[in-house]
Amino acid sequence: MTSEDRGALMMLPINKLLLDWRNPRLRPDEQGAVDLDNPDSDASQAKLAEVMASRYNPLPIAESIARHQYFLSEPMIAVQHGDKFRVIEGNRRLTALKILKDPQLRAAVSEKKRGWASLPSGDYSGTFPVLVVRDEETIAPLLGYRHISGIEPWAAFAQARYIASLVDDERKPLEEVADLVGKGSTAVRSMYRDYDLLRQAEERFQIDTARAKARFGILNNAMSRQGIREFIGAPAPRNVDPSKWPIPDSYGARLREVLSYIFGEAAESDDRIITDSRQLGDLSKVLARPDGRGLEVLRHTRDLELALAAIDEPAEQLHAAVTTALKALRGAPSPNGWTIGPATLEGIQQITSLLRRYTSGAERP
């Protein structure tokens, strides 16, 4: 890499620096708060600064800058955008500087977090160190190290989105991306597949994926289970092909079904079946059964325990039911000095009748 490829270190004023509206850290709804037709406008930049201040906690950075000044040894990294520069590394630092410099912006964010109002005033009209690079590809290894495999990791969905941008926008092979971001090939292939799966869900099947994006790590965990993956027709990591959608169109209904089990069907209510990631293994077992016995129970009841019990062999199901009943009866009080009610007596009679049916003709081992 030549010195030109590494970029040029420049000292630039804050009004020449733009917060990155393409920042992988931002969730889709946060990006939507910005006017993407004019992302470099003052209004869009102020809105983006408010999002960063409310969601990504640049306040400690602002406190450090206000008390100790900006450390010149920590340049931001940017690419040129017209006569300004879009910062692609150091957006929390730039947010802190913009809020410290702009009284109106500071007042707006102070309404949500009081710490901003107590920061001492200062002069931020000077210039700050910025490494201006030719394009984002130049610093892909740095971003990968810091935010995917390194010391300041982004959330799982942001990592996957960055990986997808390198594959789809920069046209880089998955193996090269793995090298660039410092993560294993299998992990990179899995994250790309799962990110692409949500794009397919939205674009091809009109499925609401907001909850899956917010819990992307759980989706990644689910897709590591062979039973879940094969139920929706998704490829194993080694078979991921960026030129194709991850699942056949005929599996759209199954994808919708699985996402509803893991993340719920309705945004306004929590109707998930999976409430603990450890349950994903049980869901995989149910979906993997070729006879569909457990899946039928799951579809009718949305009860994973019942579905899991239904995949056992009949003898195992009966043994589990008898064991549960025995445990409950042994813990019940004995009828000494009090009368058993008619409803309880009827239940006992039904249990006795069932026992006769099971034991008649049964051979003892």
C-alpha cells in the first residue's frame, strides 16, 4: 500500500465534517430519521447528531474533550463528499464535537439527557485531525478489526450489514471479506446469509423483519441449527452464494412461520415461542422430524413443550405422562378427616378408567 493509499492527514473545522448516514452502526429506522435525498444538509446532520446522542452515548467523549481537549493523536477518518468530508470512523467523536460547538443542538439533546447541559463551554472553532482516504475500501481492515473482530464491536446486525456492503457494493468475494475484517470464513458466510435472508424476507415475501434485525444475534444462533436451516431451505455456510437469494421462493411461508416462532408475529405484542436462546435446539428438533408430528402440535398450540413431547415415541410419551402424574399425586394431601369433592372424585374415576385401559392385556417385563 502506498502512502497515497493510506490517505492524507488534514486539519479540518467541524463545519466541514459530516456525520455518516451510511454508518453500519445505525439501525434502519435510525437511518430513516435522516433525509437521504439531502443527508449532508444542516437539518439532516442535526437529526443524525440527535440520534447518535440518544442511542450511542457520545456524552463521555464530550466530557473528556471539554475537560482535556481533543487528543490530536486520534484522527477521525473520512472520505471526500463534495466540498465536505463524510466521517466513516469517529462518528461518536464528531457527534460530541458538533454538540459542544452548537448551542441549539446542545439544548435539543439536553432535553433527553441532562449531562450535556452541565458541560463547560469552550471554543471549538478550530480545526481537528482527520485522515482523508480515497474510499472506504482503504480502511476496511481497520473497521473490521475495531468493530467486528476487535475492541469496539458493533451490534451483530451492524456487523452483518458492513460485511454485506463489502460483498454487494464493493464486489468482494466472501473469503476476501473474511480476511479484511479478521473473522473466520464460516462466521462471515453465516452473517452474510442471515442478513440476505432478512432482505429476501422483506423484498420477496413482505415480512416485517424489524424484531429480527433488533435481535440479529438470535437469528444467527438459530441458523446455526441444522433442523431450522433445512426447514426453510437455507444453505450451510460453505454453500452460501451471494449471486442467489438464500432460500427458494417456495419456502417463503416456512420462513414467515419460523420468524414468528422466534421473534413473534405482532409488533405490538410479545407472542414469541422462543423466550430463551437455549430453546432453539428444541425448536430445531421439532422442525427436523420428517413425520411432522411435533410441528402439527406446534402450529395448533404454539407451545414448544407440547410439540417437543409429541416427537417422542408413544411409549416414551406415556412414560413421561405417568411420571408427571405420579409426582403430582405424591405431592397432594391425603384425604384424612376431610371429604373429597365430587369433581375430584370424578377425576379420580377417569384416571382409574384410563389405567384399566392401559393395563388390560399389558405384559409385565
